[in-house]
Amino acid sequence: MTQDIHEYLAEFDDIPGTRVYTTKRARAGYWLNQFAMSLMKAENREKWLADEKAYLEDWPMTDEQKQAVLDRDYNRLLDLGGNIYFLAKIFSTDGLSFVQAVSTMSGMSEEDYKAMMMAGGRSPEGMRSIKEGR
Amino acid sequence: MARITAGVATSHVPLLGVGIDQGKMDDPYFKPIYEGYEWSKKWIAEEKPDVIILVYNDHASAFDMNLIPTFAIGCADEFQPADEGWGPRPVPPVNNHADMAWHIAQSLILDEFDMTIINKMDVDHGLTVPLSLLFGQPDAWPVKVIPLAVNVVTYPPPSGNRCWMLGEAIARAVESFDEDLNVQIWGTGGMSHQLQGPRAGLINAEWDQKFLDDLTADPERLRHIPHIEYLRETGSEGIEMVMWLIMRGALGPMIKERHRHFHVPASNTAVGHIVLEKET
């Protein structure tokens, strides 16, 4: 069964608080993600930590992407084509765990976020569809 | 002849590797998670599989944005644990059954699955955490492992139905390998979790439990779950569960559930684990 690609993609925008990593985002975020990937190497992490702005000069990213990296604004980075597994290289270099970094995107404090997870996580009720409000 | 005897599915949360590597097995946070694997550890010690076809996804470790293979099969003799940014996990290298891996690769391509063949590749937590959960901390893994990596990061990932059909083709390929081997197939990742955006932390235990039920009760339903349902119901990373369907597709119609474990949370994730045996 062939699926219409436009209908397939349009549904993604109906999910609350979620940026699905589509090819459009992958294209926009190519250099952002490749920059993040470079932090897999210890010598690059050292250079990065010594002077973040200078390190970014070598990467053909947009000014917006560079600023969002410097600001550690992860929701903005998702909007600009970042993928979470690549962005993880940035927050890991900062010494943050997945729970700590992910909590910053949820708008909750780390403590509140952890408490929510221990209590069974975020309920899907009302979080499935913007249009249908379910 | 080689034969598939059983399927295992498990989450591959990186934190579960950290807990084992740092000796936190009895920590109150971890204990209820690891306890659910005790049965499986005894079971696999008795089953002694020769080869595991381990279906997993790479998390920006071996594959960056330069190469995004939908289905890739590891064909080298050995794979090292990846340095994911904080040093490689202290686990043994993974030894492949390379003859069988190449045989599966060529059989799948002839069977119209256009596989990517990969030799030089480090394997990340997606592959090594499941091995640690089932085998603990041995000096060497007591089994050969054929890595089968699936793209579930960049959309569109393969459909559940395509994964199922790949599983069926893998079973045919195994059966035509002329060596007497006990082969298992593992599907890893999941269950519900979302690691990004304001909706992060989503967990849907009810949906996950139904998925576990239907691996035996109604696998046809699972096969046709569209991507949008995984996204809405199980969070942006719940899509990893399509990899469980490669395992399920390879087992055929006659199977029995032997063991199940479900726990929330491990880090941001609902942990699910199931052991399915093929009935002969």
C-alpha cells in the first residue's frame, strides 16, 4: 500500500510538543548535527570547551544555529534541524545526563521532571493530537 | 542446517548499561529493572545459542548524517564498543559469525531486500546493553552476534510491515545456511519514550502492554501500526518498536511467550522485555 508522502508528513505537525526528525529537518540541520558529532572525539571536546565561539567558526552553520548552541536552547535547536541523538554530544560534553538535558526541553525543573518519571511518566491524555484535543 | 529457535525483545536504555558497568545492580532504582532479567539469564545459559542476530539502531555513533542506511548488516569479524562521548563501555568486543552474516546479506538481496553491507563499525549501547542484560559481565560474550542496524532516527523509518517481511526473509536465509547452529533473533529498543521537546517524558504503559500481548495474541495488528500511531501514542522515540517486528516476523506463526517484564522508568523510558520461543 503506497502512502501519500504529503499526508504522511502533515500529520506530524498535529502532535503537541514534538518535532519529528524529517528529511527537511535533516537537511536544514546537517552541519549543526555534524558539528555536534565532532564532539565524539576527546581532542575536539578540549578545543570546544576552551573557546566555543572560535570552534563554531569552522562550521558552516547559520548564525541562528550557532547562537542556539551557545545558549543551549535545545527546543530551538530541534526547530533548526538538530536531532536529539546528535545534540546529546553537546550536553554530554557539558556533563549532563539525558534526563537532565531532556528536562530543560519540557519546561520543568529537573526535580519535577524526575518526580514525574518516577510516578509513571507524562500521560498521553490530551497529548496525542492538537486538532482533536485528545 | 541453522535454525531460529527463539526471539528476545528488550529495551536498550543507555542507563541500564551504566548501572551494570558501575555495579549498581542492587541500587533501589535499578533493582526492580534488573530483577526482570533474572529468568532470562538462566534461560539463555541453558539455551546456549550459537548465534544471535541482533536488531538494533545506532544513535549517532557509527552512522552520522553522512550515511543513513535503512537496513545495514555488519559483516566484519569483530566490532568494538563505541565511544559515545564518555569513553567506550567496559564490555568485550563483539564477535560476528561473518560467514553467516555474508550469507544472510546475499540471501536478503536476492530476496529483494536491498541491504547495506558494513564492515568497519563500532557498536553502541543499542547493541551492547541488551547483551549485558542477558549475559551480565563475562570476559567474552558467549555467543556470536550478527549486528543488524535499522534507521529509526531520520523519518521515514521502515514500516512495521516492511520490518516484519525482512524478519521472514531473515528466517529463510538462516534456514538455507548449511551449518548446524542454534540461532536467536533479538529485537531491541522501545518501549514508549520521548526524549525531545515539551512533550518529553511521555510514557504509555497501557499501549506498551497491549503491544506485548499482541506479539502472541494478534501480531497481524502490530504489523500494520502506522508510524503516526507510534508517534502519538508512544512518544517520538517509541518508533524503535518496529525493530521488534523484525524479530517477530522471523519467528513464524507458532510461538509461545515464556517470559515478560515491564517497568517504568529507566531514565526517560518504559522498559519492556519479552522472551518468545518457537514451537516445533
